[in-house]
Amino acid sequence: MYSGFLQEPKLLGFAYDLEQQVQPRRAPQYLGAAPPAPPDAGICAALPSKPDVFTGKAHLPHHLGTGKPLKR
């Protein structure tokens, strides 16, 4: 559907009326209990206790956006 300037209320009304006639939505069905939680894979236990952090300075020969040499 297409419309002109400031015609959104009319389009929303048409869409609402169409949805009421077609009834595309259905109530969700209950399919039983949720599946059990998977066993712990131990992924988090294998991580180091303190993460590695870069503490130095980045030395770039040129600007990443313009490609011009950086002044030091």
C-alpha cells in the first residue's frame, strides 16, 4: 500500500481492519515442559583469572582515516 503525505492513520486503520478479517495470529500452544538445561561444559573454568591487557602505546605510521603521516 502506498499513500500520500500524513496518511499513516488511514493506512494503520486499513491494516487493523485487514488483520481483524484475516485473523493471522494464533494463540501459542502449550507443548509440555521446558527441556532440561544442558550440562556444564566447563568453558568458563578454562578462562584465565586475569585477562591480558595491552598497556603500551599504539605506534601508527599514518592516520587510519586519511592516510596522512602522523606528527610526533
